[in-house]
Amino acid sequence: MPIATPVTNGRANLPNGHSKTNGHANGHSAKVHANGVAFTEARLAKPPSMLLQLYENLPTVEREKRQFDSFLQIDLAHLVMITEQGIIPKSISQQLFPVLLDIRSQGGDHVPIDMANGTLLLQIEAVLADRLGEDVAGMLHTARSRIDQGATARRLYKRDHLLDVLAEILELQKVLIRVASDHVDTITPTYTHLQHSQPGSFGHYLLSYVDKLHDDFDRCQDAFKRANRNPLGGVGLCGTSWPINRERTTELLGFDSTINHSKLSREAFYAAEIAFSLSMVMGTLNDLATDLHLFSSVEFGLVEMDDSFCSTSSIFPQKKNPVTLEAIKANAGAAVNWGSTALATFRGEGTGDQGIRSVPLLDSAFVTTANMLKLMSGIVDTLEVKADRMKALLKTSWCTSSNLADILVRNNNLSFRQAHHVVARLVRICELEEIPRSKVTQQILQRAGQETLGYQVNMSNSDLQASLDPEEFVRTRVSAGSVSPTEVSRLLKLSSKAFEEDYNWLKNKKDQIDRAEVKLQNAIDAIMA
């Protein structure tokens, strides 16, 4: 049995309070503007289907409402430009500006949505027509198309959200730099294949993520350069006969430059680039979350999560579950497909203007990335580093073995491969005979040399113990970027310098956008005077 659509006061109820006006056959209708006809009825013999309204118009408007302020910002900038160019009379603009400013101040939730009208641009135009008449309201769309207007709104929206992500990257870097500076001298085992490899510094470890995040910032920054270009004025991809000034709208909207080729005004590959960049950020977060997840386990015990970022078990009283790390890892898994999904969607279009030339998943990708960056900042900021546990693990570890091999090369005229064989046999002997590292003697080293090289290798007991000491290992690293305290301190300075440069770039971009808003308001005031 078919389910009846609830109707109240002649209007069919749609989700989220949206509605359409009844009156046509089958309950279909499009609202008629004052002094005009409905948008689709001049061309189409039938009004929009309820199915089209529910499954095309409604999702489109809901998505575009998130870009509401960008829509109004574009309307205002475009109106300033076509007025200054003499394309429409100032008397018309002086009627439009107050209504547009009022709509903007009210917010998207106060714009009545008639789903038969379609996209948000037409919803706003309908409000203008109701208040001013279509003869005035219709002037706003002179010398533009939904093609370039919508593309501009999407770029403004993505630009602003990308800057938000960049701000959160910097916030996490700031936390990592602070914690790293506290642990320049905190010696910890490092791992390859989940096995002890060499001694390192926990501060050095954290600074590696500062650098990775700097690369992420750089990728997003590069994507921003291509996103922050003005497509407005491309109109229907072939330009316009009206004498528009595209540089003026570029200035008023805070763009860095104008898209030169009109056909590329609808181009959206920049959005796929952003999606890939965000996915890379999530990859960095996943790596850090995976490490901390492992390091915080009972078996490793290198760090402990703050209670405020953990949960408990419903059955195991002893449990302290690092659920926030798991949340980051779970979200990072989904992020793998962001870029490929965008490109796969584009593949069906070619170079024309079709509805699939968009990346709606970016709305949630921006939110997810910013939120996970915030979450990781909180985790690292409150992280307890177990220096005593690290020291205890190093006390019995053979992770200084490569240093002994280097010293044998340096002092005993061996190739590194020969020295590697000797030390590997020494470790094997000690593990089989349960001899701890602290009890290794020159006799064991001589035996290892005899078994692998056919002759004894000599070193004093004191030199042998020094070569296997973790603190001595860290102290004697001399190569650039290594774990020695001197190098870690230098890396800290480099990271702090790069952080300041990135921070200043971000501040300048935000200031540029703020100045553009002031210029826009000043231009409106000048026309209204």
C-alpha cells in the first residue's frame, strides 16, 4: 500500500522543514516569482518531479547551505563589480545591497527553501524577487552563470577550511616541539621490524613527526595556491559580452589570482589535490597513533596516555583503553580513498560542465582531518613519557651492537662486513649462554672472531663495555640529523624556524582574506552613499 505524503496547508512536507508548493498535477509545482514565472517553467513543459526534488535538489541545497556565506560574499562582490563597470544602474544596486546584507546576516537557516527552485543560488534569488520583484532581483545574475558562481563558492569554502586544517597542523607541531624539547636527553630504544635497532632520543623521535607535518603543511599549502584562484567571470565557460572586471572580484574575494582560461573556471582537479593532501595528513597521524598505541601497551610501557583520553572496559576492571588513538587510526583508514574517489568520479565527465565535477566528500574530510589533528594535539600534550622504563629496556638490550662493529672497523682493520660477522656471533654466544651485555668480556669477543674470521679480535674489557653503552652511543653520533643531543638541539631550532615561517604564511593569508572583506564592505558603502 503506498504511503501518503503528509500535506499541511497545501504544502507537502519535506525533510528538515523544506517544502514545495502544491497546485500542479501530481502535486508538483515551482514557486512563481513576483512579476515572473518559475525558473524551470519557461523552458520545461512539466514541473520538477517530487523524486527530483527529494533526491537531487534537496541534497544539493543541503550541501550548498554549508557554503551559504560564500554564496552571499560572491553576490556582493559581483554586484559591486557590475555596478562599478556600469553594467547595471547604481539605483538597482542600492536596492539589492541592503537585502543581500540582510540575508547574509540572518544566516542560511533563515532562507525559505522551495525545493522546486533547485540550487541555493535560485533560493536566494527567489528571496530577492519576493522582496524587490524579479525585474530588480534578476539583474544580479547579469554577466555570470551558476557554473562560475558555484565554482567560486566551492573554492572559497574549501580555501577557508584548508586554512583551518593548516592551523591545526601548526598547533600539533607546536605541541610536539614543546614535548621534544623536554626529551632531548631522554634515551629510548628505537625499532625496526618491532625489534630493538639502536638507542635514540625520544625528542629526536618526536621531531621526526614535526618534519613530517611540515611536509604535510607544504603539500596543503601548494594545493591552496591552486585552490585560491578566482573562476568568477568564466560565466558559461566561454566568457561574456559584458565588460566585466575579473581582477576586481579577485581582489574583493581575497583570491591570489584569476583563472585565465574561461573553460577552466569549472575545473575541480584542485579539489582532488586537496583530498590527496588531507589523506597524507591522516597518514602521518596514523603513523604516530600506531606508534603510541604500541608504546603504551603493557609489554612496551614506554609512554602512558592521560586518563582523560582513555576509556575503560565494561568487563575487565583493570583496563585503560586508548580509544582516542584507535579513533585516529580508524579515520585514517577511510581517508586512504579520499583522493582516488574524487578522481574516479571525475572520470565520467571529460571536460564539459556536469554535476559530477565536484568533490562533496571534502566537506567531511576537512572536518575529520581538523578534528583528528586536534585530538592528537591533546594526546601528545598530556602524554607521560616513561624514561625509567626506556632506560631499563636499554640496560639489557643489544641495540648498541652496530657501534661495536664500527669500532672494530676503526681499530682492528676489518671491513664492516667482517666486523658485522664478529659482533653477530658475539650476540649469539651471549644469548645462547645467557650472558648479559654487562658481563661481556674480551675473551668472548676473541672467541667470536676465531669462530667467524679464523683469528682472534682484541679489545680491552673497558673499551668493549664503553662501545656497548647506550649513552655513549648517543653521545658519539656526529652526522647531521642524528640522535646526539647537539644534533637534536639543532633540529629543534630548524623545526622552530620552519614553524615560524609557516605560521607567518598562514597569518598573512588570513589577513589577506580579512582585508578583502573590508574592501568589499567599503565598496558597498561607496555605492550606497
